[in-house]
Amino acid sequence: MNLLTHLGIKTEQVTAEKVILSLQVNETHQQPYGVMHGGVSAVLIETACSIGGNANLQHAHAVGIDLSVNHLKSIATGPVTVVAIPDRIGRTIQVWQATLYNDQQEKLAVGRCTLAVVTH
């Protein structure tokens, strides 16, 4: 079982220009104070960015080398969606940004992920 399956993260859309993932937040994803753990936001953001980065590559793969996440609003349970788009698709480095939303389209977190392009 991989992390995405374990957490229940679903892939909604993947293109070279946009990735959308979703998650139904429940008690599995909560920290001790009853809201979604910030690490779950980080997983969603880095995963969406990495999937997008790899959608731009054929004979290489992208791996995260830096991640920055700002938590804006908490959520205890319910659906969340992350949308990732690229800022720069370079030959050796990619930079992506992602926003995590609740079902009212309120921003829960924003993040930026830098990916290194590794050739096989």
C-alpha cells in the first residue's frame, strides 16, 4: 500500500499544466486538537506538484527538493481539493505552486514546491 492509498487521496485531473487531487478529511487525518494535520496539507501539495512535474517528463523523473507550506484555515472533516500549476518548467529544475481548498472554495493552505529533474 502506498501513502496515497493509505490516506485516501484521489487523482481528479493530471495534465502538464494542472493537477487536481481530492481527499475526504476524517479522523484519520486529524492531529490531537481535532483538525487536519498540517502534514496532510504538505503531502497533498507536494504530491500534486510532483505528479505535475512528472507529467512534463519522458526520460527522467522529478523529485521534491524544497517545500514551503502556509496554513491559512483549518478543517476538521469534509472534502478538500488541491490544485497545482507550474511557475517554471526548466530542464533541471521545476517550480510549482499549489492551493488547498475546502468545499466552499476557501483557501486552507498554499504551497510552493521545487522539483529537481533526475535523468535515468
